[in-house]
Amino acid sequence: MQYRTLGRTGVQVSSLALGAMNFGRIGRTTQDEATAIVDAALEGGVNLIDTADMYSDGESEEMVGKAIAGRRDDIVLATKAGMPMGDERNHRGSSRRWLVTELDNSLRRLGVDHVDLYQIHRWDPSTGDEETLSALTDLQRAGKIRYFGSSTFPAHRIVQAQWAAREHHLGRYVTEQPSYSILQRGIETHVLPVTEEYGLGVLVWSPLASGWLSGAVRAGRAVTTSRSTFMPQRFDTGLPENRARLDAVEQLAKLADEAGLTMIQLALGFVTAHPAVTSALIGPRTPEHLHSQLAAADMVLPADVLDAIDTIVTPGTDLAPHEKYDTPPALLDPSLRRR
């Protein structure tokens, strides 16, 4: 396992981090299975675990808390807030009112008195940066969080939040958690240059592109990934964007085979090769999935392989732009584009 400094915090984290989204109802993972995954991850050198309040409505946090009991101090523990937690309109977003309440809920579910990294799950256009940053700064001073970061923020919002922190003399986001894979390279254009400029740690999610890069999705085979059962359109190869992805996957599979690598090693080795990336979040649903991903822990792809990847998927290109989660609201809501 490689270890890297998380931004400018001085904290050392593993280049592969354990994402716990599949713990609980989403991944149909039991507590025993979740604990076995955590045990194996820690044994394999992983020291960062990332979860969120909304994963299985808090069940993931509860499972993580039980799995790490007795060894909390050996783990860099991260969670997130901001996505809806039920139908109540104020049980979401990044207002002071909600963050103060929901952090206490997360600490209770995790069974800890603080988290190392508290992240705003998505940019909340209805809440000003000063409101959010002042709440996070107070929670940090209270000892409930050590650091705070953003997740899936557009580049211009990362810059704006850094400016607001300086302008109002508040703590700043020290990390960003964007989606990044060989098939979704858009953040290379704007987000990663910004995180490098401000010295942010970067924890990338979905490096296997929801299973497209796991080796399980190939031409002529039925798609049987867990995600395909509840996101069938994302894997419908009758759609033009998915045919483009499948074509790229077939070329990447050939490249991996010629290089003596698995698809997972190719995919994880690619994202961790970028100098702006600190860790890649892997989200195994079973111990078997975890072990296949840990095999890429020390993977360093040679320049010729990285060059070949660039010819298959052009740098800065998203093959599925409709699946991006940092799209400015005005591109999704016509009323915001008109006077």
C-alpha cells in the first residue's frame, strides 16, 4: 500500500480508501460481512474509511461504527452530510441548523466523539458559503470534526468557497471528493487544476465507473453487476452513450491483457497515477471484491500504458456526461436561464 499526505493537513492516508456506501440495504451487506470487509481492508493497509449519513438512511454509518469499535484511533474516519434524510424539507442541505444537528446524529450512529473529515456531500445553491463554513469552523473548534471538505463541487464553487473562507476568516475546505475514472475524465479540465492550486487532498469516487471497469461488463455478455439491477439504463448497451463506453472498455480490456494486468488494476492504477489524486475510494460489496481491488494497491502504471489509455479516452473527456453530479443548476432547469 502507498501512503500520501492528505492535502496540506499532514495526515497520511492510504492510496486506496474504503468507501462504505454498499454497507447495509444498498449493497445488501450484513454487519458480519461489513466487519469482514473492514478487517480485510485494515489488514491490507487501508487506513481511511469513508461513509455518509444518507447511505442506507444511516445504516452504513452504524455498521462502520460497529466494525471499527476498539480501533478508532488507527483509522482516518470520514463521513458526509447534505443529501436528503427523509421528507422534511430542512433535513438536508448545508445550513448551520442542519449540519449541527446531523453531525450529532452521525456521531451517534458511528459511536464516536469526533470524525476526522466531515464533507459537504453536494454543493447547496440555497445556502451561502459563509453560513456553511462558519458552522463547520465552529464544529471544528468544538472538537467534533478535525477537518472538513467538499464533495462533487464544480470547480468554480471550490474557488468561491476558498475565497469566502479567506474573506471571512473562517476554516476552509481541505479536501474535495469528485467522481473520476478512465471513462469520466472531465475533472481533469477544471476541478483537478483547482485542487492542485489550493493544495486540496482529493479522494476520488467511482474509479471503477459503477462496475464498467471491473471486468464484469464486456461485449456479448449479460450485465449482472449489482448496480445494473437498480440502474438498468446506465448499463443499457442499446443507448449510444453506453455503446461508446462499451467500445472503450473492449479496447481497455485488450490493453490490460497485453500489459499483464486485470481491468481493476488498470482502472485503479490510472486514477492514482494523477498527481492531484490522494486516494481512490473503493466500494466493495463482498470480501472477494475487496481482495481483487487491493491487488492494485501498489500498482504503478508505466508511461506507455498511460499513453495508450489517453488514445482510447481523450484526457478531460466524460463518456457519460449525463451522469455527472456537479452540473450547474441552470443547465438542468430552463427557468434559471431566462429572465
